[in-house]
Amino acid sequence: MTSHTGRTSLHRLIPPALAALSACCLTVLTAGPAGASASSSVINASLDDVSCTAADNCMAVGTFLGSIQGTSAFQNFTLAETWNGSTWTVVPSPSPRLPGGGAELNSVSCTSSTSCMAVGETLVFHEPGGYLIPHPLAESWNGTTWTPVPTPALANTGAGLNGVSCTSPSSCMAVGNEGTPKNPTLFTLAESWNGTAWKFLTTPTPLTPGGTALSSVSCTGPACMAVGYYGYNNGTGTKVTLAESWNGATWQRRGTPTPGASGGLAGVSCVTASACMAAGGHAESTGNLGNATLAEQWGGRHWRVQPTPNPAGAGAAGFDAVSCTSPSQCMATGAALDQTGESQFTLAEAWNGTDWSLLHTPSPGSFGDELLGASCTSASSCMAVGEFTGIGNEMTLAEAWNGTSWSVVKTPRP
């Protein structure tokens, strides 16, 4: 995501409130030539999530930072790209004109080549104070065009949607966070789509003070599982893993382990209501590793930690996403940092039903590579998307898994 350029920690484990602040600062620091169009003056671009319905049909979404055509103002624009099995192609997506702020798509879920839902947030730059106020954003794809879809008015004035999962064109669940303009992570947020309108759903109140958010959701029929974190920076600088389940009528909190006393869950994938895998990161005090990968498995009653390897010599590592095609086949992706904290490289691990194994992934950038979203259609077909840092700029990244190896797939400039 463009708003996280210059970070020194892993993408989806950064609370949204801090992400919005970094977006504000980035916009101010990277203002470019006056009068350039967005397409000719893209400064940074990222693909944050991907959804595949077949090996030759994927939709990826994200954001890019560019100039507003005909002005000297810059903002974040939504970004969407389609994959046809051989080529990625940018498809236009609506972005409101919000100088200094803009819009970003954080997650996408497709049920066919002609039906996708993407969610994210608009970002309104606020003066005085110089901070961004997030508001929920949803857009639907009909196979030809992306169209904005209204979301419900909320009681709170700052909110964003981080994850979405659809089981049909008329059934989606989106999750995120809401709060005040300066602190949009006071409460978790969930909304359901019935094919016509989005509806606000009540989620459990936070267990403790501090920032909280639902980062990802996965639905199988009427049942859904959402994951995230709570208690962020409540005087300690830590946070705790969070999971909530939806039974078709109510959300219920589910206890999750937090190894190392601090951690968060960034992604979740369910193949049935009683078979889910969640992935993220947790604090680690062993050797020089400060943050470690985290995977937890849901068996219908309890979440249990499944040991995961970390790259040799890494100073930190974490997962941003996970995709499962069966209880014994999952792929998790993310990033790791070297000991200096200055070089970040891509990360992927595979689950075979018993163990997680570390896989080699290309890192084409000079230092800021990360796989933020992943979608698998079989054990031998996955697509992961994210970003890499070239010469001074973030660029979109896509990598394909063929059952044996990961390879970079060229993505177009927005």
C-alpha cells in the first residue's frame, strides 16, 4: 500500500491509524511536478490483495500515489488489475477527488469473472492538524466496470474496511475498524452485503482499551471467521491476537493464543466453518529475531498455534495473508527484514496438513519487497501480489506458484 512507504515494520501488522498518518506525511513529502496527469506521474503503487476464481482469472486491487490531472495536487488513487492467465491488465476503478488524501482498495473477493467486491477507504486530508480521516469504501465489478457501492452511515466518524469475503454475488461480509478521526481503531467493524445494500452489524466490544481492528475475513456459506488484533499500544506498545466468528445472526469472540505476549493476525482462510487457518506475526525474543511468523488453526472449537519457520538470519518476519484450498493445503505470504531492519524481502510458506515449510520467493526490489495478498485455486496454482521498491519508488509486484516454484509475473504501471 502506498501509504506505508518508508515503514520499518511489516505491512498488515501496522494499525490503520498509523498507516493513515504515514499516508499524510508521504503525500506532503512526495509532491511532484505541477500539471502532470496521474498516469504520467505515479510515484508509488501497490497491490494489496488478490482473488482468483481459476488459474487464468484473478482480480488484484490496491492503490497508487499520483497527481490529480490538471492540478499540482497529489492523492492516492484506487488500483485494480485483472489476470487472464498470461497478462495483468489495469482496469479503471473510481476514485473520489480528495487532494492530500484519496482512496485505496485493501481487499477483494470474486465469485466469478463477472462478480467481485472490493473494499477499502477514502482518505480526507484534514487541516489544521494534517491528519487523514478514513471513511469506508466499497466497489463492485460486473465483468466490465467497477462501480462505487454506498456503505452505511456510521455512528463514528473515522472508519475503514480491511477485508471482504463473498460466497455469491448477493452475499458478502466486510470487516474493518471504526472510531474517531484521529483514532479510527476504537472498535471493530463488520458489514454484510445482500446483493442490493450493505448493512451494519454489531461486533463484540473491545476486551481492553487500546487500538483494535479486524484485518481479514473468510466465509463459507452463512458462516464467517474474522481475525485481527486488540489492545494496541495501551501503555505497553503491545497488541493481542483477535478472532470473531459469524453464525449468520451474531458475531462471537473466539479465544486466540498470542505467543510472546504480543501479536496480531493479518489473514484468514476457511474451507469449512470448522476448518480455518489464520496467519500473522508475534513478538519473539529468541536470538536476534524480534518478530516471528505466526499461524493458528481453527478446528471448530479452539484456535491452536502451528509452528512456522522463519528465514535464517532474519531480524523480523510476519505473514500478511493466507489462502487454503483444503485443510491440508495452505499458502501464507508476507515479508521478512534483515538484521539491520533496512532490507525487506518477500516470504512464502506452505502448509501440508502437518507442517509449514519455507519456500524460496523472488525479491526483485532493492529493499522493500512484500507479498500482501494471496489466492490459491489448487495446490499447484497460487497468485500472490504486493510491492517492491525500485529506484526510489514502490512498484506493484505479482508472483505465481506452479506447485514447485514461485516466479515473478510482470505487472503494468498504473
